[in-house]
Amino acid sequence: MGGFRHLCLSSLVLACLGGGAAIAQTSDLVSKNAFRVCADPANLPMSDKAGAGYENRLADLIAAKLELPVTYTWYPMATGFIRNTLRANRCDVVMGYAQGHEMVLNTNHYMTSAYTLVVPADGELAEVAELSDPRLKGLRIGVIAGSPPATHMARNGLIGKARPYNLVVDRRHESPAVDMLSDLKAGDIDAALLWGPIAGPLVKQSYPEFQVTPLMRETLPPRLFFRITMGVRQGEKVWQRKLNSLIRRNQKDINALLIEAGVPLLTDMGTELLEAPQ
């Protein structure tokens, strides 16, 4: 989940958006008849076949601006996802992809979020905002194995009683984030460390007794905030620029959609929470 490095659009591309000229410039591999999305069929709160995820709603928003219907190529978000979807030319965009990953060409980012600490809202841990807080010592903390917060846990002496959950799974058969929150509700763990765009919506939907705190105060590496883009095929520069412009022009609507879903949105440098639009 890397950082963002993209340039602003030229006035020519901006002027062409939505018209025939923009379509003429788009690669022959990009469909002119549908907004073709590569997505996981069982990856809530992001996406699912029923269209209940916030990435599904984001796809609907972008497709409406393009005046195209949405079509999906479904494939588990695991090994082989990009190879069997985007690179196989079965679809043209992945709605949520970490910036800087070489397997795709990233658009400009449309959100910045962070890993979060999830705890009971009525307990003393609700005041904890960093992993060096002594109140976390000796507690059973759930963490996705190999994720960035695990390094911070080790640095702060929190690994001894940590409960690891699998990182790469087929969500049709296993759901580590849901399992972690269920274990927290059952009292099997005392706190959970989860990526905010997963934790926030799940808590909003099913766990009103929990509090989700973005970890914005960690100063040592690895960083815990990341910028999320849409991913397109390498070399699809015109398609990338077209999506960049759509993101820029519709950022307020995108933010509103994500905040409504429960995603904790941060400023670009990950230092402050964005407020819900009025």
C-alpha cells in the first residue's frame, strides 16, 4: 500500500471527458460499452456479488459519470487475481488498490486511511490512540499476521499474547476480520488491530458497542496510513488520466459515500480525520 505520485491532468483530457474524443483516445482493450470492474465476489465490506459493498457503490458512481453500465469479472482477491482479471483483459479497473504496486498502473488516490485499534467503546481502552500506550501491556490483541501493525506490536512488547489471523485468504471460505471482531465481542481478545476501511464499516454495520480509533500518532516505520487508488493495466495512460479526472471532479461525492459506509478517511499525510460533509 504505497504513496501517491501522480501528476495533474492536462486541459485537453479534461475537456474531452464524457465525449467522443475521450472514447477515441482510450485503449482498444478498454471497453467502450461498459465499465468493466474486476472484484472479489465475497469481500464485504468492500465488494460482493449482491452489490452490497462500498466499492460496488463507488463503481456505480463512476459508471454513472461515464454513462455506462457496470459489469463485473469476479475472482477471489488472492494469488492470481490481477493475472486472471485485469491482465487477461476480462475487465478494465480494480476499484480499490494500494498505491505504488507494480502489478497495476495506479490512478491518483481517492482515499487515505489507516490501520485502527478496535476496542469496547465503554472501556478504558477507548482512550488509547497509540500502540506504545502502557494500558495495552499484557493484553490479548488480535492482529493480521504480517500486516504493518504487527511490527509496531513487536517493538512495544505486545506480541507475547497476540492472536494472529491469516493475511491471505479466500473470503468465500474464511473471513479473518469478521472472526477477529467476533472474538473481541466474545471476550477472547481484548482489542483488535484492523485496516480501517475494513474495520470501520464492519463495526458500523454489526458492532455498535465497539470504537474504531485510527492509529495516526505512530512516527516510526512502517507507516500505518495508506493511499488507495483504482488500478488499471500497465500502459493504459489515457484510461488512467480519464479516471484521475473523474476522481478529482467527484471527490466530495466519493468522500461522502465512503464516510457513510463507515470508512475512516484521513488527510493525505494521515494526520487528521476528514469530517463528514455537511
